[in-house]
Amino acid sequence: MIILPNKKDAIHKAWLYRILEEIADDPYLPAVLYFKGGTCASMLGWLDRFSVDLDFDYAGGEKDIEKTRTALCTIFKKLGLVIKDESKNGIQYFLKYENIGRNTIKLETAFPLFKSSKYAPERFAEIDRILICQTKETMFAHKLSALQDRYKKTGHVAGRDIYDIHHFFMKGYEYNIAIIKERSRKEVKDFFSDLILFIENNVTDKVIAEDLNPLLLPDKFSYMRKFIKRETLSLIRDEVLRLKKL
């Protein structure tokens, strides 16, 4: 169940579930949209923070992208969502619903799939629907990789990536080693050594505060921001030491 930092976030959560329910009930879309990311993890109870977007891996062929876009647009029209902006080539939409305050949902797909990614059906209790999702191990590996890859692509560091990495380590989740190798083209020990340097040099208190503040309960945010960078670095260093002993 998604954590709600603010009671107003319940409206956004309701819209996320409306869209997901329509996708799950569509005769075509569940076969090509594999749910992933922070919202997926939060809804499944793997993560304890709020998340605002819908992210999927696109499992269809390039020739089927237009069919997928048409099916999604039919859903948006049925729900009364307004498309504020969209990708002209891929599958990315910014959807507006009526509300004072937060009123936009980004729905985005990644294509092509990473060969090492694994998926499994998961039940979403609040809507009583099953969707194919990234496995927990796949999701953790992509979270580890996303921190640096996001920066290379956009020049932006997301504080939520640090939070999620910290949370997954603290929960004792395993990560898919093959994904890290596929995305970074490095051995895992070298990847983690580079990640340590990246966090030391690029993750600031400002980065953590700006991104995480709206996603956590106020008390938890105040508590976590004090040590999350230090602890995440410690957890990764411990993982490097563990790997060296193998």
C-alpha cells in the first residue's frame, strides 16, 4: 500500500490506481506493459515512500508501439484525463486530472528491454488485479544503476534513488548481478567502487531534501535526511568487502 505523506496525495493515488485498473483490464496492454519503478514497489509493499509516476518496461515490438499508444489513449479518454504533453516517438505521456495542487501523472515506458531483466505476475490488492512486474531483484539492480545513469542522461541526481537503494539494502533484498553488468559493462565490485565515488561527490543534502521531502512523512524525512547518505555509503562499502571475499 502506498504511503501518503499528505492527505491530499490520496487523490493522486486514486488516479494512479484508476489508470492501472484500466490497463490490467485491457485485452492487449498487460502483455506488453510490465510494471516497474517506485510506484510499483510502493504498491507491492517493497518500498515505504510515496511515488507519483507510472513506469513500465515495454515488451512489445517496435511495430506495435502505435497500437499500444492507441490503447492507452482510449483509456485516458475514458477516464477524462487530459494529455498535457507526449512523446512523438516512444510511449510517454503527461496526464492532467482536475485537482488543486498536484494534478499531473507521468506515464512512461522503457524500450528495448534489458536482456537480464526478470519479471513475474504480482497481485495488487487494492484493485484486485494482476500485472506482470519486474522482480524485486531486478528492480533493486536497476535502482542501483539508475543513480549514475540518470545523471549521465539528464545531469540530475534523484534523492529518491538514494532512499530506495538504502531501503532495499536495509531490507536485505538481493540484486540481479547480470543487470548491473549489462547496464554498466563493469564487474560488480568495480561498479560499486565507482558508485561510492559518485555518491560522495554528487549527493548533497540539498539533493536529498528537494526530492525526498514530498515523498516521506515529515517525521521520517527529518529523521532520514540526517544519516541516509552516510549509511548508504557504508552499506555499499560493506557489499564491496563481501564481494572481495567471494
